[in-house]
Amino acid sequence: MPRPHSKKTSKTPSYLTKNRFGVYSFQARLPVALIRANPTLNHLVRFTLKTCERAVAVRLARRKIIVLDTIKAYFGSDYKAAAEAIKLWLSLIHI
């Protein structure tokens, strides 16, 4: 007897959160080495994605995580420069 097909539910990525109003936000933890190199940098990168739609939020959040990963890969072990690049990126997002 064939199994009934169940609708596949995809798991929400850990860097996405939903507030009580249904608006998604992005949050990612920065490596400890980056925080030690620049103590003024917050250990969490967090901001709203300004959408209530999960699919749009996932798409936007993936773009953000790619930027963070690219910065970390580009600067490698130069944590001071990586921290400055992240601060610059965050200042451009919050304009």
C-alpha cells in the first residue's frame, strides 16, 4: 500500500526570527576573534527584514549571510580589517 504524501515543510534557518507582529528579522553571531579585535563591535548582527512573508525573509537573509561569509573569507585571519568591513556594511544597511 503506498504511503500518503505528506507536505514537505522546510525548516526556518537559525538566523531568522519572527517577532510577535509577524515581522522577520535577521540575526547572526560574530566570531569571538572578531569581537576581541574590535570590542566596540556587537557580538550579534541583528536587524529587521521588514517583511511578514517567510519566502521573502529567507531570500533576504541568505543574501545577508553571504555578505558576512564573504567578508570573513576575504579577510581571513585579519580580524581588525574584517571587523571594520562589517561595521562599514552595517552602517550602509542602516542608512
